[in-house]
Amino acid sequence: MIAEAIVSRLNLDQGSLAGGAVTERHLADLKGCFADERAYRAMLARDNPLLYRVSSLEPAHGEDQLHYGLGVLMPGKVGREYFLTKGHLHAWRPAAEVYVGLRGDGFMLLEDEASGESRLLPLRANTVVYVPGHTAHRTINTGREPLVYLGIYPAAAGHDYGALATRNFRKVLIEQDGQPVLLERSAVS
């Protein structure tokens, strides 16, 4: 294996990972993710802003290898709900993932696939969040600047967005009285 394939440089100012494949998600790409559908449609009628970008590297393939990606989630809200990622389960359900907060202020919303139990964990500079296998996870930016983080996961993990597209996360994070508050999705209109 050549060194260029296993060494990359993070650029936190640009939110990029040298040599990484870039995926960008705009507001229109997150149809059905936000609880307040009316606020979502109204915002989309005005603009289709970039919500997040992920730059991923897959240096090697195989069951015993790791992949990683640098995520940049923009600040903002749809109605009272903070900007968020689509969220996903891993296609290989036992796969765990580690998120390392590098810049900004936000949270990881975790939801156990079997029990539906939700946990909200802080993700900001100098924090590490462990996401166990069989757990849906979504990143949420509650700050005023981009939330930048590194995700590290098994090469065999894959991403399953379809399972959440049909039912979504049970909880949502909204701003209430200037603070983030976790509510049942059904309580937000």
C-alpha cells in the first residue's frame, strides 16, 4: 500500500479531507427528516441551502479495515428544529462507529434499533461519541458556526438510509426558550 492512500490532511477551515470523495446534502435532499413539514416546505420554497458535506476516504477494503469521513454540518434551523444530517443505520448492523468532535457545538442523536430508546450526546470540539452497533445515529448542529467532526467506522459497515426514510427518528431536537430540547416527534407540528 502506498503512503498517499493511507495519509490524508484535514483542513478544518475548509471542512475538507484531502483526497476524499465529497457528498453534499441540501435541504431538498432531507425531505421527510424534519418534523415540521410546513416549515420545511416554506423554507424550501425560498431556498435550497447546503446543510452538510461529508468528505470520505476508503483507504482499503476488507472486513478488518477502517474507513473515515470528515463531516461539516452548517448552522441553522427549519422552523424550531436545528439543521441535522439524514442519519443512518449501518447496513452491517453490528458495526460501531466513533465520532470525534473537532469544531462547533452540537449533538448526536442515537436510537437503539430494537428498543427504540433514544440518547442525546454532546458533540463538540474535544469530545468523542461512541455509537454502538444496531444504533441509528444523526448529527445535529445547535451552534452558530459549522459543526465539524470525524467519523471512523469499519469498512464493511455500509450505510442504510432506507430504514429511517420509512419511519424516521422517534425524537427531534428543537429550540425552546433559547435552549435545545429533545421531544417526541409527534409533539412537534
